[in-house]
Amino acid sequence: MYFHPSARSKVSELPVTAWVEWAPEGGWEVFDQSQELVEAIWQGLTEEAGQWHYMNITAQSSVWESCIDGSAIVMWHESGGVQRLMELKVSAGAASNHMVPVVSAFRLVPSPEAPAEHA
């Protein structure tokens, strides 16, 4: 996240953002609904209303950052024609609120390999 130079001294006062890594119960290797999951995540996310900012940092990543609180939805997927998710991390705030129905619909669980800390 970018901070204006005048605000940088305040960065250390910001709360630590909690991240949760989500995964299907059987793992990403056997999950066959990646495309549907990605579509469900993207539903309702747009830059037009000024509430979300999209970033495509690498060819294998997608990041939606909330303009309201800086929380984010971060997706990593295999390269190639089919969008196969390999990792999904969500930080607390508007991003995690957006993900509540998605997590429930696709029966995602917190990944045991990644503790709920900051990314």
C-alpha cells in the first residue's frame, strides 16, 4: 500500500492486518471449480464505484484492494488458458466481508499450512 511521505511516520501506528489463507477442503490440486470460484469472487467488485482497486501484479496474480480500508483479496493461479487457483488470501475488513458468501458457497476452509497472520 502506498503512503504519502507526510503519513509515513504514522504507518507504525496502524493495526496489524490479519490475513487468512482459504482453500478447498481437499486442496487446490483436486478442486475442479476454480473458474466458478473466481467468477463468484469477482462478482460485485468493480473500480467504477471507487470502492475497489484492481491490480494485476504478475500474470499469475489478481489483487482486489478495498479503497475504504485497504483490505485485499489476493489470488494466485496457474498460468495458461484455464484459471486454476493455487492460493487465495484475504485480509480483514471489506475484503473478508465480501468473501463471506463465497467462502460458504464453495465450502472453503482456512488453510492449515498458513497461520492467520499478516502476509
